[in-house]
Amino acid sequence: MYAYHYQNSAQQLFFRYDNAMHRPALAQPEHKHTISGIFLTTAPHLPALLDEILELSGS
């Protein structure tokens, strides 16, 4: 099991990648949570994850 969770100091979620079980079940275990919903995806590699964080933070 894995989870990569990114939120700001006000606890606003930017994203969370994980492979936790869901109810109702998803078509695959790997997915991404955003404020827009849940999307099926593969687990990101660490460099891509860090790039996403930098892009969201405006760095």
C-alpha cells in the first residue's frame, strides 16, 4: 500500500495518490484524489511527483 498526499497549511487537498480499497470499488487500485474527484492513474515516480508539487506551488 502507498499514499502520496499533498495539502497546504489550511489542510486544503491538492492531491493524493494511493492504492487503498474504495467503496464502491474502482476499476483498478491505483488512483489520484483531487478537489475535482478521483481519477484512475498509475503510481507516480518520485521525480514526477516532486515536479507536480513544484508546479502547484508556483516554484
